[in-house]
Amino acid sequence: MTEEQSSEESKSEFETQASQTDIGVVQEFILFLRHNKKWWLTPIVIALLLIAVVAISAGTGAGPFIYTLF
């Protein structure tokens, strides 16, 4: 392969990657878990999301109802 063909190939690959649509954070994270077999991260992420939901909703009118659960 010549240098010119190599640069055309990489440019074509770059253009192909750039023209693809963004898959989103959640789907990208799921693909990461599936590809790297890191399924043990799933419960940690879910627990952190639940804590974040409780922390955010504690500042709203639902705060007194949440505190009665604990």
C-alpha cells in the first residue's frame, strides 16, 4: 500500500465514523458492560442512581415522605 492509499483509507474510515449518529450515554454504557464483561458494575450504578434520586427529591415537597422511609 502506498502512503496515499493509506491516508485515503483512514480518511474514509474517519468520515464513516463521523457520519454515524450518536448512540447516547445509556446505550454506550450498556455496550461497554457487554463488551468488557463488567456486569458487576450494574448494581453499583443502580445504587448510585437511587441515592441521587433520593437526594434530589429530598429538596422538594416529597422530602418529609422520603425521610419517613428511613
